[in-house]
Amino acid sequence: MKMEAFTVDDIPLIKPGDDIAAIICEHAVLEDGDVLVIASTIIAKAENELFSLDNINPSAQAIAIGRKDDKDPRLVQAVLDRCSECFVESPVMLVQSDRAHVCINAGVDDSNVENDLLADLPRDGDASARSIGESVEEITGCRIAVVVTDTNGRAFRLGQTGVAIGLYHAAPIYHWKGTKDLFGYEMQISEEAVADEVAAAANLLMGEGSGGNPVVVVRGIPLFTEEKTSARQLYRPDNMDLIKKALRISKKS
Amino acid sequence: MKMEAFTVDDIPLIKPGDDIAAIICEHAVLEDGDVLVIASTIIAKAENELFSLDNINPSAQAIAIGRKDDKDPRLVQAVLDRCSECFVESPVMLVQSDRAHVCINAGVDDSNVENDLLADLPRDGDASARSIGESVEEITGCRIAVVVTDTNGRAFRLGQTGVAIGLYHAAPIYHWKGTKDLFGYEMQISEEAVADEVAAAANLLMGEGSGGNPVVVVRGIPLFTEEKTSARQLYRPDNMDLIKKALRISKKS
């Protein structure tokens, strides 16, 4: 079994209103079953999900957190405005973002955006993935999957990895439950987060900084599915989340 | 930029005492800079890190946890014997394993092992990676990197992904700190856990169950480094770990 992943080269700097699907199709030759992996930052830019700190009036809470974290209180206010729950305020803000996953700073990104603007996460990663995927399929005639990615820190481990925050015809998880292992026992490890693994693989090629490659094609793995899928299938339900439970108890104590 | 990953096919079932390096070299043609990604299970088997539940006498604590978790109390005892700290006892045992990372059940694996034996994690993943890597380099004359993997659950997200628990000449993390983004600002996201991303990419091809491919070659990314590296560089230091802190407070309350 073999997998390939390659960058779609020479993607121009994306501006609000740009047609990402058309731009990708100009720069890549796709095949049936390909997985298009797209960094959420360029989607946020194309969708004009940018904002300035200039018009933000920080609350007393934001000013207090900003002082503790040595952070611009307007940025803190922007994060508070974009989350339904703040699990940790200091030394970093770990929150449940309104738009997607549990992450630092509600996914607000002040790198790789021009004119002192900050980028939000896409409003709905699945909708962005679907819109781009359908356009690419129309242009190319190929059936493809799309994974929109963000980078995310992890519990217990250092560094960030790519994760999926939007899916189109891409399986989120393989279920091994009930399948037999090599000796006929029932598998214990039952769920593999394949969409996140694809996001991680693509992130190896995306890079950061000025060498950024925001679009990667992954070929050779059976991620494509006819089913309608969502990145929300990767998010642990609140009542099954032991870590959230501990963070809430810890915050109250 | 392009990356390839492919399985090393026809690896036989590994038995205690088997020479994994020699077996890999019989079944793969390697190149300078390749990354050999190896599932920890076959290393544990080759190193005879297997044990039976038969001789384990569960303590009162293990019996109590086993009752709550509907789990064999001897397995619970085996997990307790293999961890320095148990963060969560129920409904799953989340522990700091003695041998490697924070994980469920201290990495004890009862799938894909014969004769009712369970597999431990390798005693020292880095040492295993180095031993195999040096032998492969001697046989092939190529300079290669090795990543030993386990699969691991995540906070806030469902499913497991591949992670690195042993490294040989493989960079654990790329540091983007101080590099400039496309617009000359200093990068905020400063560390990419590349070894874990490689483990995740390879895990897409490894599969689970009876289709398991325990060895994958990743080619085309600059993971190889002359430096001595360790998977421990991926583990968050205890005093910087907000999640561990919350779990400890939660457990006491």
C-alpha cells in the first residue's frame, strides 16, 4: 500500500473574494479519490473572515487576563467573544471555540495576514469544504474529498499537529470495532481518527512561516466516502469528555 | 514538495528474539534519508516484552477499579504496576506509564499477541529505535531515521492517532519560533510536532486488525537529523502541563 502527498505549488496570496477552487484547479491535476487538504487560513481570507483589533473595547475581564498573560487585552476580548467556554485563562487561553474545536485563542491567528488584520477560523469548516469540493468536482469531473485543517496543541505532548476542522466526502474515523485481529481476538483499539492523520500528514508539507504551502493533495488512501461527513464527528461529546470535566472542576476550585 | 509513504510488505509474524532490522532489510529497498516507521507491538514481541495475567494477584484497589470499569482486575493490576501516576481510574485508566507517555492502560495491548499473552510497550522506545536503526544502516549502508509508534487517544477529540514513542536520528519538533511569516511578522505558532505527524501519516497505512502492516517507509521529508534525539522531547514537562494539573485537582476533589 502506498500513499503520496504533494504540495499544490505557486498558489498566489489569497485575498477576500478569491475563488479557491478555481485557483487550485489551475495549479494541480487531480484524480478520482484524491484528498484535497487546505489550510483554514486561506479559506478565512477568501471568505473575508478577517478583523482588526482597532474597534474592540476590552472588558475588565479581558484586561485582567491580558495583564496575567502579557497579551493585548483587545486580543483577549476577541477570544472571549468567540468562545462558549473558557477552560483555562492563563498562561494561555484554552477555549471551546464557537466555530469549531477546543483550541488555544479560539483559533484567532495573527500570522500570515496583511495590514494588521487577524484571521478568524472559517465560519463553518464543513460548509467551506463542501463549497470548494463541489466546485472542484464540477471543474475537474473528478470525485474528491476535502479536509480543511488547523494546527492544534495537544494534552501531555509538546508541539502542534495538523487537525481536521472541515470535511467534505472525507471519512472522519475508521471503526475497527468488532473486526478481528491477527489471532482472532476482537480489537480493543476501535477507532482511528483518519481525517486528523491526513491533516497531520499534509501539515508536514505545508510548513509555516514564509515557506507556507496552504494546499496539499493526498493520494492513495481510501479516505473518500460517498457519505455526508462532518469534522464535528471528530469532536468528543461533552458528556464523554473526562478532560473537560477535570478542567471545569479545577477552574472552580 | 512531495512525500511518499509505503508499507513494507510480507513482514512475517514477529516472535521473541527475531531480528527486526534484518527482516525489514529483506523486504524493503531503502534510500538515504528514509524514515522507517515501526509499530511498537512488533518491537515488544521481538524483545519478548510479553506477559500473562495468570500469575498476577490483584490488589484491593485493582479489584475495586475492575468492578467499576468492568475489567479483569488482573489487567488493572498490570496497568497499576506499570504507571507512576494514575490520573483517571474510570471509565478508562489514563496513566503516566513508566516506559513512555501518558496513555490509556499504560500501553498494555492485548490485541495481536498469541497464546493469551499481553504486550507491554518496549522498555525504552529510543533504545529500540537506535538498535534497529544502527543495524539497518550497517546492512544497507544508508543513513536513515527511525520512529517507533504507538496509537494514542486525544483530549477533546475522538479516535486514536499514531504517535512517536521512540526516535533515532529523527527530529521530534520543528521550531518555527523567530522565523518570519509571509508578511514579516514573527510566527506565533512556534513548534510543529513533526515526529508525531510522521507517526500519524504512517498509521494511515498500518491499519489495525488482520490487515496490519507494522512497518512503513516515509520518504521525501527532511526528518532525518544528525543529532541524537528522543521521543521524550515530545513529552510536555510536568510543570508546564495544565491538563495534568487539572486532572490532579479533579482527582483530589
